[in-house]
Amino acid sequence: MSTILRTKDLTKKYGSKVVVDNLNLEIEEGEVFGLLGPNGAGKSTTMNMICDIIKPTLGTVEFMGKDFKKNRKELHSKLGYIPQDLAIHGRLKAWENVELFTSLYGIKGQELKKRIDESLEYVGLTEKRNDYARTFSGGMKRRLNIACAIGHHPNLLIFDEPTVGIDAQSRNFIIEKIKESNRNGATVIYTSHYMEEVEAICTRIAIMDNGKIIATGTVEELKKMVVEDTSKISLEEVFLTLTGKTLRDY
């Protein structure tokens, strides 16, 4: 596998406060890479710097072998970002939301119509295409959020807490769609507060605290950092041992 994303000494400061501290990550093509950390660990800031939403104080992001800063126009079209805060417009219909975001990448005409249909079908919202987003349940809004991010067929999908605040059925639907996207060739970065989701879908995991990566590996490798018999410890217990925090500290 080749490296699809690499950060080099990525740092973000706000005044004297260091939010992300010399972060060095390498994510391989085809991975589902999990990023775990308590509130304030710097996860969302890291995602925003990777997506070029906020500028790093220091360091670089290399995506598909190219410096993101120097190749913004080309590389933005290969990236899909599903933010924790919903990026949909309540006064637009479902199909209009997908049209708005997909057309930003220069997709037009019949190809745009095709992408809208595909995206809505993918997230199970075809029958709701003409309904206004403001009428949707929380889970449906999350699914529409995903549809808006995949219409341009990105190589890398970044999910920042995509299942927060929704029912179990909607959570399971989204998890299955993330797996399907990965099987279809997309590399995925996934952040979540739900350990069971991370264990279920992630091929590798990084644990982040106080702006730094403190451990990286598969679930099995992370467990071995703490105990020899990995059957006797959960990922949540590994997290507690390495960070001194529990899920209740999220």
C-alpha cells in the first residue's frame, strides 16, 4: 500500500495555547484509520487542518504525494469531509443539498443529475429526495450530510463524529455505509466517541491526547502495549490506561 496522507510536524497554536503539537501521521491507501481522544485532544483541529479549513501554525499536509498548500484546487476534489456539525441547508430539498455541494467541484448537466441520484440512493434517501432537510430526523440529516460529501467521488473520506446524537438504527446504517465506501476503494479517517464503532471498522487507530499522538497501532497492537494477554482487556481500558481518562471524560 502507498501512503495517501502524511502530516509533518503539524502544529496549531492559538496565542500561547498549543492545540495540536508537532503531529506526524501516515495513513495508507485503503485504510480505515481511527482517531481517538478526549474532548480538547485536538482531533477536530487536526481534521480541519487536513481539510485546509484552518491553516496550521507550522508543518505541512501531504495528500496523494503532493503538498496540499501548493495544490489546493486539485486536491480538494479528491477529499470528502463529513463534519460533526451538520453541513446541510434546512430550506433546501434533499436533492438540492446534494446538488449544491457536488456542483462545487465543477460537475454539471447529466453527470451532476446522475451523481445526485447515486448519492441519495447510497444513503437510502431516494424516496425523500423532494423533502426539505429541515423536516428530517437527526439520523436522516446525518445520512444527507454524507450524501453531500460523496457526490464528487473522493479518494479520502473524513468522518468527524458522524453518529453523534442519533439512534442505534441510524448509527448501524452509517457504519455499514462507511464499510461499503471503504470496500469500494475509499480511504477513511474516522473519529468517534464510541469505542465499539472504532473496533468494528478501523484497521489502525491513533490515540491522541493534549495535541499529541501517544500511541498508534491495530486494536491488538494497542492492547499489547498494556497487557500480554489481550483477551483480558478492552480498547476502552487501553484508552484509560494510556490517557488516564474514560469515555465519561468526553
